[in-house]
Amino acid sequence: MEPTAKKRGKKKIVDDQVIVSLFMDSVLKNDAEPKNVYQFCHDNGISEADFYVHYGSLAAVKEDIWLQMFANAVATMQNDEHYESYNQRNKLLTLYFTFFEILTLNRSYVLFQLEGHQQALKNLKSLKGLRNQFKDFVVDTFDFPQEEMWKEKFEKISKPVMAEGAWVNFLFLLKFWIEDTSKGFEKTDVLIEKSVNTAMDLANTQPLESLFDLGKFLWKEKMN
């Protein structure tokens, strides 16, 4: 999301991608958000009129940054020629893995925005749009339940409830990733796999092995 350099003397072409890049760059360079739209536009050589064509406020820019990162993850995932042949478990794993790859590419910005909010991520206003889009994607993409053995157990649980569970799990993973100092965030990768396996295996008649495996991992991390 790096801003594109423009030749001196030419009017800067402004669109949502440019505004997002300039905003992220401003935050990281100054270790602070712009105080208002005027300051942001003045510092970056764009007009307020051009800004308001795309966003109504700086808060809207912050919210859209999350949406663009998620959209990037979804596009990357769906461009894989093998994606449609994945089962439900692998699709969910791919969703989490791909999204966290995008977040890692923008980790400095993400950490800035989430600093001090680890214990209340679900209440963060800038994540509201992402929550809705994330849940809509899960509802539209995943067919829960699928196997015959699931139908009786889950007939009273709607897909929106499943989507909310996937979102809560994402927030759980996000909090872990924020605090993860392992090489290549390999511990987050392990937790993603274990949490997805546990969620899927809860429909099985013998979920205890997955729950025990997840519990061992979390206990080990807490004690380190």
C-alpha cells in the first residue's frame, strides 16, 4: 500500500487506494494519526474536495483499511485454482492463513491501531466493517453443516451463528498474533491449525483429542 510518486507540477490523482496509502504512511512516519482531514490533505498535497469524494472522515479511512486488507486476502485465496476443490476445513484454514499473511505485511500499522485494545478488540469501532464483511463471507462461502453426521447435531444452529463463531475465533487469533514473537509467527500458524481443527471436530463424536491438543498448546504458551 505504498503511495505512488507523482511528477512535479502534475495534479495528483486521488482515489481510495491513494488515500489509504497516504494515511498509513503518515501514521507510521509520525507515530500518530493526522488530527483532522485538513491537516491530512495539506500534508499530502491533496484537496479536501478530492478526499471527500471517497471518504466522509478519517475514521472511515481507518475502517476501510481493514476492509481492503480482507478483500486482498479473499482475492488472493480465490485466485488459487485449487481453492474451489478444498473441503470446509481447508477453506477455513486458507481464510485465516491468507488474512494473517496480509496482516503481517502491514504489521507495523496494525500494531499501532490495536495498541492498548488487545483486551477489547470486539468493541473497536474501526473493526466494525471488517466484522460484517468477514461474517458475510463466511455465510456465503461455507456450507455448515455438510456431512450427514452433522445434520442432527447442528440443525438448530444457523449459519450466522457459525459466522459469529468464526469471527470470535479470528479475534482470539489476532490477539495471539499481536503478542507472538516467534520466528515467522510460526506459533500463530500452529494455533490457527489447532483452533480450526477443534472447531471442525466438535461435530465429531470424539472431539476430546483436538480439545486436549489445543489446550496443551495454549497452556505451554501461557507458561513460557
